[in-house]
Amino acid sequence: MQIHLDTASGVPMYAQLVQQVRYLIAVGRLRAGEEMPPIRVLAERLVINPNTVARAYRDLEQGGLVVKRSTTGTFVAEDAASRAASDAVKALTPPTDTLVAVARRHRVEQEELLEIVRRRYRATSEDNGDTK
């Protein structure tokens, strides 16, 4: 599991961890039933306080993305991928509404807006080394 935390981002470490685990689940890099690293192991790997990892795991558990089994560890939940995808759609809705409102104010037609989004999606995918 590859996680990269940015101490300069201003986003709390636990929130970055939650966001990245959600992403890894959504794209299938973490699969249902897969065991998460133990709190102390992940904390050591990321050089952060174990309480930070514990908080992230609690948030992920409350969101239904992981399940904690008291004697065996923390695992990706069976329906985590669909939950993560649903969360992504929920997160995208407000900025999309804003984008559509701006496009309408500037009289940008739907097809033109979609083409702008396609171009930007391709450009940012290429910038990030993503080949999708």
C-alpha cells in the first residue's frame, strides 16, 4: 500500500490517510477482504504518530470502508469499492454544480463544456503519468 503524506499541505495527516485509502479502494488497489497494515507498522512506515493512523482507521471504519476484527486486524470491507465510488460522486457533485453554473453564465454549451472537461482530464492524467 503506497501512501504519501504531505506535511506542508495544511490537510491533517489522518485526513490525507483516509483520502488516500479511499482512493486506493476506489481504483481497486486495495480489494475487499485485504488486510490493512497494523496501526503501529503503518505509523512507523509513514513516520507519524500511531494515534493518527488509529484515527484514520476509525474514520474509515465509520464510513464502512474497513472492518476491524478484534483479534485478527483491520480489513477492507466487502462493499468498500462501491462505497468509495459513491463517496467520490458525492464529493464531485458540488464542484460540478459550480462548473455548470459558470458555464451557463458564460453561455458555454453542454458539448463544449464536456470537451473542455475531456481535454483537462487527459492533460492532468498525462501530467500525473496516468495512462488511462
